Amino acid sequence: MVLLLAIALALFVPGPWNLLVLIGGVFAEIGEVIWGRRLARRWRPKTGAEAMVGKRAQVSSPLNPTGQVHVNGELWEARSTADADVGDTVVVRGIDGLTLVVEPAPDEGSSHRDDVAGERLRFANGGYERKETHGHS
């Protein structure tokens, strides 16, 4: 975009200045491309399994502790921290290979702070355990 502006400006600038305007436009365009690539790397959209962490899912086969859940219209294998029946709502807390780690969803009336501040899941060696936290971490 900057290069196009420099070309348009070069048409109206006399003498050797039009060449300097074009050279400046080329350097500005190179800088713009470098800046744009950095931004594109930083703001990658979340896709795949990692985008599902924190989403609600519907249990489609009983979780005791393993079963299946529906998330975003897809059927996933899941492992739960507590038993859940068909139709129950669970929250995705992590991913272990191709298995989602879920826990029962809090009541609809609770606030987001109540959902995430009181308990955290810690994953180690393919297992998981509940870790109590007090405050934000």
C-alpha cells in the first residue's frame, strides 16, 4: 500500500526527487511486510483441539470415567474427573492425546470467577488431579 502511494506521489514530484520518493516507498513497503508478518505470527487463530479447552460439551455415552462427548458438533472420546450420564453438560479442561479431559459443568447460575478460580486441574504423566487454589494464579 505504501509503495502505491509512493508511485502516485512520484508522478507529481519533479526532478531527481521522484526517484528518492520511489526508493523511500520501496523501503517503507519492505518494513510494512516485515511488520505484517510479525503480527500474523503473534495473532494465530486457535484451531483444533486446543480451541476446545473451556467449552461446554454434552455427554453422549456415560462417563465413568471414560466415554464420549459432543463438542462443536464433533464426537470425542473423553475422560472425566467424576461420573456423568448421557445428556449431562461437562466442561473441557484439557486434552490428553485424542482424549478430552472433562469435568462436570458448574450450575448455570454461577459466575465465571466461581467456575475457574476455585479449582484448577494439573496434568502430569498423562494423569490429572484437582488442585485447590485461593485467588488468581
